Amino acid sequence: MDNAKMILNKDYVVGPVDKRIYGSFIEHLGRAVYGGIYEPGHPTANKLGFRQDVSEMIKELQVPIVRYPGGNFVSGYKWEDGVGPVDKRPRRTELAWSTIETNEVGTNEFMTWAKEVGTEVMMAVNLGTRGVEAARNLIEYCNLSQGTYYSDLRKSHGYSQPHNIKTWCLGNEMDGSWQIGAKTAEEYGRLACETAKVMKMVDPTIELVACGSSGSGMPTFAQWEATVLEHTYEHVDYISLHTYYGNQDNDTANFLAKSVDMDAFIKSVVATCDYVKAKKRSKKQINLSFDEWNVWFHSNEADKKIDRWSIAPPQLEDIYNFEDALLVGSMLITLLKNADRVKIACLAQLVNVIAPIMTENGGSAWKQTIYYPYLHTSVFGRGTVLNTIMKAPKFDTKDFTDVSAIDATAVISDSNDEITVFAVNRHMEDSITLDVELNGFGQFEVVEHIVLEHDDVKATNTKENPNNVIPSNNGNAIAEDGSIKASLKNLSWNVIRLKKVK
């Protein structure tokens, strides 16, 4: 059995975890809203039509923020269509996904749902077909108390109190040719700057996210980021990153190493932000909003067969397997390793659409394999990320060299009496003994060692078999002579929870 060593020192930290790093995303796409969070007539639906079986699963995840309403959808969205009496709302052709949008759920309904599940909302404004004026009106509608046209309009719609939304996205993937109203970096940078200025005139307490590249493979990356930030630097607080990974080649080892690419992407964007900071002689630091990330490829072929202009069709319904959960675990670890600059992140998406939760219309809801690493990090990964020194066996894959067989990080609670180690053994064949050296922390004991493992990397959870891939607390971590020792099975996700001995 190979050995690995993790060295932790209480004085060496990456930075505090912003709880929004565990955010998610609901877009008006497929069955995310209609048939996902919202299904009037479902046996569990409340009086507003929101499915309570889904809500309970979301509450368990402790999702701190949800991005809404898109995504590609937002670049053609007229927010006024989704407020006021439901029976007077128009049906629209939704050009991003070639469907019909009924507008049964809009801003007010979504804010009500968010409050019910205990999450904040990260609202996106349309900078594709619209711009400064529509964004100004929307923030007035949402955040001002009363006494203006749009705040009073909200009150007339039955919402007396302002929604007080504090995090806003300035459009979505505006560099993408697929985007309605796609723009050059200069065009978008100017529009985003002017929109940001006006939105903060209405509510100076908000934070704003400028659109970064749609992915690191875009031909304009990272010049896009540099140009956009040169226009917006003093008016925005974050720049966005998006990435999705797939295993189209059925190469598990290479697939599980793709979090290495995610880490490089983050560091490249940080470098670009700091370049613009230096160029502008600014004292302000721009941080990162990784507001779309996940595995996405399983549903690509099925999506080609969906009829145009249908309502809430089953789009982007990836059925996730065990190896997907392992990569999602590594992607969460990567976000934590960069917690000094990544302050917001959104697993895309939350229900049905490339999601940890799946539903059957009129029927049951179940947890996909990726639900579990997301759950564990969200619940146990609050506090401060420790600077981890890792010594582990390495391997090469088709696209990556010197990949650490153990991908791991650790978070210490704000009270300093709990440490949680998150670790993926991505070695295809070998179990590895991990020795966690605790320097300066005092004595800790093992509370539990959670393990997600399966003999079949392609194993999935389904409606018929929802518990095929689920975690157990049968890990073997023990405290011994001031360190923690654990055997990590090959291809496994591990959560080692430690508590200070009093």
C-alpha cells in the first residue's frame, strides 16, 4: 500500500471560506423550474406550487445562494413578463433553449421560494437584448422600499417589503457566439461599466459580478478579462468563471485529473485581475465568482432530439455516475484551495438540469451521486481553509502530468475546535495510507470518517434504485501520536471529521 502525508500548521492558512462558495444555480431551462422546484398539483406542493420534497433536499444541502434566472436565458429575458397577475403574463419564445417560457414563475415567486429554503439570491440582469435602463428598473423594483414607480409597483403586486438582493450578475457569457446579444470585450466592458454605475446609484450596498470568459478555451481568454476589467474595475467586485468537464473518451484517470485544469484556470484569472490592479494603481482587489461549474456531457446527444417550442422539456438531464461524484469532490476541493480569491461559486445547476437532485413529474425526487460531496463540503466545510502541504504518489494521464493521487484540503472551524479533511483518492488501483500531521493544534480525535465508494465507476442512482451510491461512515481513520492515519480506498471520496479533545 502506498503512503501519503498531509502536513497542517495552525498558523498557515489560505483564507476564510465565504459561505457563498457553496452556491448553486436555477435557470429557466428544461425542468429546473417547471417540474423541478415548482409543480402545482404535485402531492408535496405547497399553496404556491413549490415541491416540498425537493425543498427538503435543498435545505439539507444548506445552499447559501442561488443564481437566477440564468444563464443563457437571461440574455433574452424581459423581467417585467414575470411579475404581476400570473393570468396576465405573456408566453414567450425562449430563444436560448428553443422552448416556450410561460412566466408562471418570476422574480417575486422565486424570492418567496428562496426564503422558504433558506437561501439568498444572486440575480442576473439582461445585458444581451437590454441594458442600463432595464437593470435600473429591476433593482428599484427589488430593493427600494417604497415611494418610486417600481417599488410601488412591487407593492401593488402583493410584496410590501423589498427583496433586498445584494449580489448581482452583469449579464451572462457575453463573449459567447451562442449568446443572444453577444458582444466584444470593448462593447460589453462599456455597457457593464455604465450598468454597474447606475445600479449602485440606486443601491450602493450591492456587490456586482462582471462576466469573464465563458471558459478558458475561448479564443479571447484572458484578453477578455483584462479588457472588461479595464472598463469596470472600480465599479464591480467580482469577475466570473465558468467551466464544465466531461469524459467523452471514457478515460477515467484523465477525467479525474481535470480539477488540475480548474486550478490553473483560477490562477490565470487571478493573475489577470492583479495585472489590471497594477496597471490602474488601484488598492482594490477583484475576487472571483466561479458561478457555473460541474460535469456536463451525458445528455448532449439526447438534447439534440428535443422538439423545439415545447414547455419545460427534459433538457440537460445528465445522469451522474460514481466517477462524476469523485471529480465533483475534487472540484470542490479546488475551490477551497483557492478560497482567498474565490468568494462565490455556483454548482450548475440544482434540480434536474445537470443537477444533484432529480425529479419525476408527479412522482418522486432522488439524490444523484454528486449530491454527496456537495452536501459534505457545504455542511462541514465552513471556517478557514488551511494551507495544505501534500506528499503523495503521482501519475501521468493523457492530458496531465504529475497528478497527485491524493487530492485533499482541510478546513478548521471558526471556533478552532473542529477540523475537517476532504480527500479524493483518484488512483485507479491502489489504496493509499494517509498520515495527517497536525502541528500546533493540540490534541484532536476522530469524530467520523465518511466514505463514498463503489466498485463500479459507472454506477448511478435512479428512481428505482436511489441508494445505489451513497456514503457510509465506515472509514478507518484513527488518531495516533498527534497525527491522524487513514487508509483511503482507491477511487473514493473521504471526509475525516476531527474534534479537539478538551
